[in-house]
Amino acid sequence: MARAVSTRRKIATTALAWAIGLLIFFPIFWTILTSFKTEAQAIANPPLFWGFDFTLENYAVVQERSNYMRFLWNSVIIAGGSTLLGIVIAVPAAWSMAFVPSRRTKDILLWMLSTKMLPAVGVLYPISLIFVQFGLLDTRGGLIVVLMFINLPIIVWMLYTYFREIPGEILEAARMDGAGLKEEILYVLTPMAIPGIASTILLNFILAWNEAFWTLNLTAASAAPLTAFIASYSSPEGLFFAKLSAASTMAIAPILILGWFSQKQLVRGLTFGAVK
Amino acid sequence: MSRMTALRASGALALCLVAAAATAQTTTLTIATVNNGDMIRMQGYTSQFTEQTGIAIEWVTLEENVLRQRVTTDITTNGGQFDIMTIGMYETPIWGANGWLVPLDGLSEAYDVDDILPAMRGGLSHEGTLYAAPFYGESSMVMYRTDLMEAAGLEMPEAPTWDDIRAAAEAMTDRANEVYGICLRGKPGWGEGGALITATANSFGARWFDEDWNAQFDTPEWEAALTFYVDLMNNFGPPGYATNGFNENLSLFQQGRCGMWIDATVAASFVTNPNDSSVADSVGFALAPDNGLGRRSNWLWAWALAIPAGTQQADAALQFIEWATSRDYIALVAENEGWANVPPGARTSLYETPDYQAVPFADMTLRSINAADPTNPTVDPVPYVGIQFVAIPEFAGIATEVSQEFAEVYAGQQTVQQALANAQALTNDAMEAAGYR
């Protein structure tokens, strides 16, 4: 029997959800709004919500000073490459952990996650030295590998939880029908886990897109992604908030649009397996 | 044509192509720099340098703290990503001593290295060898509102004492209208609030270390300096000053909420720019205050261009540095954007130019720079070089922690005595671990 929910309660929860949603979105909204102000209006106190002179000058300045397309292209390659590479490695790993677990599977999963607890700066020098040795500094390939390793625990964990929801009997049936390991993973497991894999890809793409420690420390001119683009507009000596906001808006716009179009898959994937 | 001739001909053609490709290959310099007005302006003019020399420039612009971490990693791991690095007065002597920088002793006659302001040259050298060429330099000074001073019936001396500053702050404070007598940095960080309080302490006769590298926070001089600062700011400063740095104070001053602001001389061009500042036409300048002990509370800093020892293109890099820090570059900017916009504080000849002398803050900037002596920064002798910093590698870490202790005092979370005791203990511990004591 469905639970009766009073209208008042519905209104209250809807209002609360909207309030939280708007609160979370406010910094992004404020960034976008500031990008259309002059530098003086950007720091005005009390803050200006309306009544300022709408200007596109900041975008023009940013466009003139930086090669936005190059940064954008680097971001797409690095975030996309590291996510896809991660998926290729994580699908078989998660398969074995979900369907043929050993006594130590739980420990391995926890150990993998524990690597995320180490502050990145702790391994700055070892990683930098490896990059110098192998000539990987300021290359997209090097960053793809590093970001893949950083996000791999999350990818494996997410896929593991999705795979666990898929009944092992289905895979057994496929095996009885003569499917080998490759067919089992490629043609049976993967199609069933598509929502889960899609949301894993999206989430990790966003994480890699926003990664701002390694992408700043291991690049110079040629492989620098959008995080370096934003960092070039931040300044402790001088107020360039409007230009910084314009640069930030340009950097988050592609991922915001991507998130907007794929929110259904994202939510479905994240809640996949939540209802038993 | 015989087969052999054809082979020879194609071989020759291939050689020609290879030779052509080699000559067409241009030198490209990668330069790491900070995001500030003067540097960004220079990026706009680099096409002229490329036209003159055929050397292309690739810029990597980063926020100051990110830049510092990035170039430090690069130079210590011999990453070789940059041909020129923008570094400050703190790093230059340390890196020079470590052999990480190419000495700038090959500068041409026309460059006239003797024209560099002596204070800048001294701060960017190690044992007499110049390791970085100053692009622009700064000291700190008092910027004050002439209209508020007049309304209060006061006049700002050219060389005020801390008592003058306190009296003026008291007279100009109008909390009901959100006008605060004085705005000063309180934000933790060795280059933020740490720089201001260290320079202030110098004028109170305090110092970081005695000649045997013992911390000196347990001295009455430090207590007097910190107590004075906290009392001044609590009574006449803006609320929440513990988190205010350069940008926050610049914003407050531009909106007319500060009677005085003691900070970097480069701020003068921001607060007098009518496009950004609502008080542009009523700003006066004075030397940073003292306490009659023979040391003023002004600092000295330069953003300078240096060549990392790992570069393969040291000659081209030197050529660029000569261009960017030359008299001709200053003239180029003056011609296109006016004298108020040239990079200040690097060359003596700039301050001898009549056109530049007409800029309202030029004279006070030069006097402030000349009043700073990084080799002799304190009343009592010290074993270190540097005014608002101590030029040893350990300083950045220690001073950031000390400034955090101080910021807790500003936020009312501990007393001056507690903060100084903590600072004393943590500094001595760190110095002991580093082998100084």
C-alpha cells in the first residue's frame, strides 16, 4: 500500500529541495553574474545583483590574452583519456571482485580506497622525478596516466557496487550457453550495467576535468588544461575578480552543459541498485 | 638519367629539405610568470621582441603561490620546463647560492647594469653576483585619504611615526558610516600578514633571530610591536581584519572605507586609477612609519627574471631578459600607455626622467625603496638578509606557522603572550631540526 503523503508535506519537501539546490548553485550563479560586471562593480559593497552595466569586456580580454581552445582541447583529451583508460582497467577488476571474490577481496577494496587518503602533495616529488626521468613532463599522455591512477579506486568501487546488483545466475546461464570470459563481460555484463558504467564515466570525467593539483604541477605550456587557464587569472596582488569569473565561466561551461544533458543518466546511475 | 644520378639527386634534395627545416626551426622560450598588471602588459609587447630577434615566447602565467610551488618543483627536480622564471627577492639569493640559476654576468654594455637601483641589485645577488634582473620593484608606504585628514584637521607628516598613525587612525574612524581609520594585512601566510608584521616589528627594534639563530619572540620588542598592532586594529581597523590580505584591503580602500592603508607601493597606481577607485583624486602618500629607532617599517620586494641552470637556451633567455628589463622597454610602455603604467622600482634612470617625476606616487616610491636595506634590516644585528623575510629556505614554512599564531590573536582566539610563546617554541624547534642551533 502506498503511503499517504499530505500536500503540505509535499510542498515543504519541494521547497526545501529547491532551497538546498539554489544554495548549492549560488556560487556558480554568482561567478557567471560577476563575469558580466566591470572590475569595480565586481567588488562593490553591498554586492550588485542587478542595475550594473552589463559588459562582455572581460570575455574579450580573456579571449585576447589566452588561447582558450588549446586549454579546452587539452582538458577534453586528458579527462576523456584518463576516464576511458580507467574503465578499460576497472571493468575486469570489478568483475572479478563482484563475481569471483576471494578471501581478501574486501581488504583489497579497502586498501585501494585508502590510497585516496594520502594528500597529493606527499608524492609530488616522487611523481615529478618519474616524469622527468621518462620525459613525460608537460605531456597529455603523462597526465592521462596519473589522473587514471588517481581516479581508479573510485571507478573500481563504483563498478563493483553496480556489478554486485546483477544476479550471478545470468552470467552462469551465459556461460552454460557457451560464452567465454570475453563474451560474458562484453556482451552480457556490460550491457546490463550500462547505466552504472555511464554514471561512472560521467562522474570520473568531471573529477578529472576539475583536477587542479597534478594538472598544474606537471604541465607548462603545451599540455596545460583549463585548470591552468583559470590559475592564470588569479592574483594575490590586484583585483581581477571579473576577469577571473569570466575565465571560470568559460572553463566550467562545457562540463555544466554536459552535466545538464546527462543528468537523467547520472541520477539513474547513482541510484542504481538503491531499491532492492 | 641513370639510377645512380637519380639517387644522388634525391639525396641532395633530401639534404636541402633537412637544412631548410633546420633553419626554419625557431627558438621558443617558455617563461613562467605571475599574474599581475605589469607582467600581463609585457606579454602584450612580446610580439615586438619576436619580430626583432626571431625568438618566439610561450607564456605560463600562474597565481603567485601556485607559481612558487611549480617553479620550485621544476628547479629542484631539474625538470627543465622553463627557460626563464619569474621569482622574487626571497628565492633569488637562496637559489643562486645552490647553483640553480645562471649568473647574469654576461649582460651587455648597453644594458647598463649599474642603472639597477642598488637596493634591488643587492637583494637579487648572492656574494656580489647578480642572479635575477628586476622587472619591477616595490617597497611599502602609507597611502591615506587627504579629504578625511583635512576634515579631521590633521596633516600627515612625510615621515610619520607610529604615534602619528595611531592619532590619525583615531581621528578618521567613523564606525557608524563604516569608515575605518586604518586597514592592514592580518591574513596568515609569510608573504601576506607575515610580511607586514615582520616589517612593523623591525621598526619596534624586534628581530627574528639573534646572531646565533635563536628565535627572539620572547623579547619585549616583539611584545610591544604585536600589542601595538592588535590594539590599533581592534580599535580603528575593519571588522574581521584577521582574514584581510592585499586584495581585501585594496577593495576596502577603493570603496572609501579606509582612512589609511600601509602596503605595497604598487598599490598606488591602483588606488589612484579613477576607473577602479572611488577615492582616486584624494589619496596622499607618506613613508612607512617608524618608532624613532632608526628603522622604518617598510619592506623591499622585486619580481625578477632569472634563468634556471637546466635550460638549453641560456643565450636566448638572456637576450629576452635584457629586452624586458631594459630602459627601452620602459620607454616603449611610457609611449603607448603613459608614464604611470611603466614597471616601477627597478632602474635609477626612471626616477631621473622628468615625465616620471610628475607621477604623483613616483617620488615616495623611490624614497621608500631607498629607505630599505635588506642587508641591515633591524636595529640590533642579525645573521640574515631580508626585511620582511629571512632569506633561508626554512623561513617560508616557519613564518607561515608564526603568522597563523598571530592571526589567532587578531581573531581574538588567544592572547599576544600565548601567540609569542608558541611562535618562539615552534621557531626554535624548526631551527634546531634544520641544524642552525
